[in-house]
Amino acid sequence: MMTARKAAYAIVQTVTKGADLAQALTEYRDNLVDSRDRALVTTMATGTFRWLAVLDHVIGQVSRRHTDRLDTEVINVLRLGVFQLLYLDKVPASAAVNESVHLIRQLGKSSASTFVNAVLRRVAAKPSEFLLPLEPSDSDSFETKLGYLSLTCSHPRWLVERWLLRHGLQDTVCQVRFNNTPPALTLRANRLHIGREDLAELLDKQGVHTRPTEYASDGLVVVSGNPYRIPVSLQRLFLAQDEASQLVAELVAPHAGHNILDACAAPGGKTTALAATLFSSGLLVAGEIRQRRLKLLRELTSRLGATKTRLVQLDLRKPAPFPAVFDRVLVDVPCSGLGILRRDPEIRWRRQPPDLKRFATMQLLITSHAGATVRPGGHLIYATCSSEPDENEEVVSAFLDSHPEFESVPLEQLGSLPTGLRRALDKQGRIATTAATHNLESFFATTLRRRRA
């Protein structure tokens, strides 16, 4: 247990200082031998960021100190301890308290051990004492609704205020609850080697039970079992990928012989899906700006068998080194990530309102340079994993205003698409998934066509 707590602390401390949660999990969790330890580390680290507002509220009430006044080592040990006491029924309260005290001493903060002990013992003694705002009704004040959404549901106040104004109370409550529910593992069958039905049958024989995704053609949701404990030789048959992300690759809809550019390709889920669609026909170029991510992309395409993909280092903040030769260009732009808070809960605390304008400016620049590589009659697919119009509809509108050679492609002109994808599209032919409508993360994608001369 102590090994797991040390790893969880290292992850929380590293992410608090600005690291990416997924990278920190890989660094500190994946070298643990016991799978139960790895599972506990994941639960503790992601849960701490998921419920950060509640944890800090309880710590502040008990200690009568604002968390900003506590050393980062102390506050993060307390956060992990309070999370265990409030949210992990299988962890004995005595273990959560005693191991937290032991941990703070190991960190060289022995002077804080009495404080940590006192705070956690009080929380353990009366966990129901720390009242949070109750779920409001439509007739309650806007301020009351914000209090519930930001504190009880542990989301930044500025963000839930935007959602509340745009979507209303019911859909916003649905969204924050969705974000606070740990996601099931979703796989995509690697059609370079196997179809979805055959993969499901193979996994079932390995003790991994799945169900088909509702919208994505190649997706499987893991119901029980661990697909990463099956023989390594079989793990090239699938890739973990959110269902909404799978839909974006389907919207590209390449035809045999097409030239395709995946302009912002890493980590490679959409790239390898496109490779499976093209199989051996056409040309697929995958671009990525950072060498480290390009290396990971190369490793993934090799592992999944997408070896004919051409990988290039590509910085679309500058004009592209390609002429207008591509039939399909997917530009999955860097964004705030506010649509994937269920999978990456730390993002909610990292983003601030000015970030949206900063991302939108960069997104428009990248899209403009990507658009220059689309041949007349070809498609530019703009995509984000953001929930915010600033990065979605508004960027597309600004691009069309400044690039009259492009036009939106409505649903009736998109041609033959998989049935599931078509059901997920809105009336404008766009992917705009939400928790309330689709029970999916918030992804956005739309198809723009370059007019023929």
C-alpha cells in the first residue's frame, strides 16, 4: 500500500508543478509490479484531480487555513488522504491516516506530521460533517446553481458558468457528472489485421468481455477483463481510443487512391485508423511538430502495422512545405482539451479563460496553412477535443470568412458514411458530441470543401 501511495503522491506533486497527468502516470505507475497497486495509483491520482475542489474545501474547513498557505508537499499529502477517506470505501480510515503521516515524514516534513494527523483524523471521525451545496432546481438562483456545479461537482467556476449560460442546468449537471465518472476503456479494432466482431470473439476467449460502441464502427467498450494482460503478440490488433475520437477519423472518409495529410497526427489514433481505411492504396502523410511525439508516432505505426505511413516533422504555424495535392487533410488542432475532462481531469484546473483566445488564434493560423495543401474539390476536416465554441464554430467561421475558396459541406452532401457516424452528426453534418446527447466526450469536427476553379 505504501508503494502505491508514494507513486500516487509523486504523480500528484509532478502534475501540480505543471506536468501532464498521462505522462506522470506512465512514469510512476507503470513500473509497479502488482496490478492492484497500479489500479490504486490510477484511482488515487485521477480521483484527486477529479474532486480537487471538494478536497480543498474540506481541508480548508478542518484546518481553517487556505490551501494556498500550505506547502505543496503538505497539501498534496492531505489531498490524497482526504480522497481516500471520502471516496475509497475499501481503504481503512486508519491506514489512510497513518500512511499519510508516515509519507509526510519520509518527505522531510516531520514538523507537519502532527498537523496532517490532526486534519485527517477529524475528517475520518466525521466525514459527513462537511456539507456541500445540494443539487439546485431550475427555480433556484444562478449563484446557487454555480455553487453546486463548481464546489459539489468540482469544476472551475468560470467554466461551469459558461456551460450553464449556454446549455441550462439539466445538461450542465449531466456534463459535470459525466466528467466525474471514470471512463470505461474503449478500444478500436485495427482493421489492418482484424475486424471488430473477430476482435471481440478473440478477446472473449482471453477473458476480456466487450460490447460494441454505439456510434463508432470499429469500437469496443471493455466490460470486464484487462486487454493488456493478453499475449503481447495480440495487442497489435487493437488500440485504446475514445469513441468520439474514432468518429473524427471516420468523418475524413477517404477513398481508395486518395492522398491524405494528417496534419497534427500524434499520438496517432486517427493516423492508424486512416491507414487501416486506405490499407495499401493511396498515400498517407502524418505530420507532427515535436520530435519526441514523432518518435512515439513512429513506434505506434510500426506496432500496428501502418508501416506505409509517411512521417514528417511538420510545423503548421508556418506555411506547409506541400502544394495543394491532398484529397483529404485532417487538421486536429492543438486545443484546450476541455472536452476530455473525464479522461484528463487535471485539465479543468490548468485552463483559464484567456487560454481560449490563445488557442483560437493558433488554431486559425494552423488551419489556414493546412488549407493551402488541399486540392480543388478536396476536403479539409477541422477537429478539436474542446467543448467551447471559441475553438470550434468560431474558428471555422473566421476561417471561411478569410478563405472564400472553401465552403461548408452539409450533411446531405457528405456522401456514404457509416450508419453510426451519420447518427452522431448534427444537421450541419458536424461532429459535436456531448454527454447529454451522446454520452460521449465533447469532440468537434466539420468538413470544409475547397471549391473547384
